[in-house]
Amino acid sequence: MSPLTLTLSSYSRWLCRFKILHSQNALVAFSSTATTTTPPNENQTQSSGPAPPPIRVALTESAGRGVFATRKIRAGDTIHSAKPIVSHPSLSAIDTICYFCLKKMKPFTESQSQGVSFCCEKCKESSKVFYDVEKKADWVDFDDYCRTQGLKFPLLVKRLACMVISGAAPADIVDILQPASLTQRMILKMEEGFCLLRNAFTKANMGDERTYFLTKQWYTAVLARIRINAFRIDLAGGAYEDLLSLAAASIEAEAAVGNAIYMLPSFYNHDCDPNTHIIWIENADAKLKALRDIDEGEELRICYIDASVSCHARQSLLSQGFGFECNCLRCLSGD
Ligand SMILES: [Zn+2]
Ligand SMILES: [Zn+2]
């Protein structure tokens, strides 16, 4: 198991470390591995574990945080993998996708279909962190709102809210991620989703002591972070053979199986000619792969958008979707 396939409790330990460094304005360089944040007495077998991933998170000159190689990485290497903080399948594919890990399953016959399904006992067990709370409430109105308006991100907020209520995640788990700047109009548009989410819990008689965190500010702040940090998951599937054909397959895949947010992958900056690629083979576990040889100290960057479009189109996608102007070498050359 990779050191980055962390449990939620490990994520919150990370969070503590990130927060301390951030609050001291001392986020200069630190190891990204879980082992360094674990006291030695908790992890006596770590010397026999897998090697830590060859990366560190540090400040870049102009783009905030970034991820850097701590040694030479070869083209095609898996740099690390990452489990989502929270993920949710697309509503249109809910009958054929594991409700926890987003793995594709065989379509059900109508008599078998019970709304949601899990690919294995492990996923069913793992889903208890949100599903035990979720199934106590009626989601018809909330899901209808998402379906009719074509919204996918409120579903991630709903799942996160269930995780917080069940005690599986702290309410501030995504605070470390950079938020999108929202206009007053965007905030107003989010109000309906917030009211429907809040109502679903209220009608299910979940007391204020369990839903105290669920304010409009919390809903909006989480959505602002999901907006620029969520990954759309397209499963490459099948046999994993050639990295380049896999990269192409992942861009060409028609329908996303769902969306998810991750901790470490969110720290990767964008490049229109990236040296790193994020892929999903069979479920929501992300893999970060080197697209070419990378030197020690080099920043690892992924491409947030479809890189095949023109420079002008890329700039407009990045500024509208992510709020920045791209100054990568490809854009500077006008390609
Ligand atoms: Zn599963
Ligand atoms: Zn660019």
C-alpha cells in the first residue's frame, strides 16, 4: 500500500501540519510523506514499508504552493497514488457505479436495482462513514435540484456533510484547499442547494448538535473549494499498457463516472504542456504518472483542461474556470 493511501484520520493529521506551517507563513518546504508526520512509537514497522513518494510540497515563485520532485523520476513512473477525501458518482450513472469507489459494475436488471450499489463488501463497509447518515434522510428534492440544473458539486457537499455528521471527517477538512473567488450572484445561486440540504437533515430529525456546522457560510466555503479543486473522474479501465494511449483514452472517455476532491493532487499546479498526468484506472483512486523524465527539484505539473485547444481558448478556460492567467512556456510561445 502506498504511504499516500491514507485513512481519514491520517488526512486530519496532515491537515494539522499544513495548518501550522501555513499560519506561520513558513510553508517553504516539507516532506509530503505520511511517515514523517507519524510519531515513531506509532509506526514501528515503517522501515519495512514502501518508499515514500519522491515529492515535496513547497512554495513556487509565482503560483502559490506546488509539488516538486525530490529525485529524478522516469517517464511512465507512478509518482504516487491518492484516495479521495470525498467522491460522488454522476447521478446519470448511479445504477452502474459503486457508490463508494466509483468502480464500474454490470448494469442491474430493474428488479435488482435498489438505487445505489457497492462493488464489494469492503466498499459497503467503508461507505458507512456517510451512508448510515445519508439513508436516514429523504434526498428526492436535493437530487432533483442537482439533476435538473446539471449540478454535480453539491453532491460532494452532501456527502461531506454526512461524513461530518457521522464523525468521520472534521467540518474543516477542505479548508486547506484554495477557494475560488465567488461573486455575489454565484453565492445567491447556491442558496437553494443549501436550503434543500439543510431541510433534508432537519426533516430527518437530525438535531442541531449534529448539524451545527451546516451554515450557509460552511456550504458556500466548501463549494468554493470544490469548484476549483474537484477532479472529474474518467476511468481509463481495461489493461494498463501504454501510458500515452491511456492519457488519450482518458481525455476521450465520454461520460465521467463522477467527481472527487483529493488533498495532495490539489497542490499540483497547471501547465498546458504538463510533465505529469493524473489518471484513474478502475476506481476513484487517482494515480499520478510522469509523462516524461523529470529532474530532481523540478516542479511537477498537471493539465487542468483539454490541452488540445488553442492558446486563446486555454487562457479563457483557465481564467473562467480557475481564475488565473497561464504563463507556462507553451502559452508564452503562443502555441
Ligand atoms: Zn467499490
Ligand atoms: Zn499555459
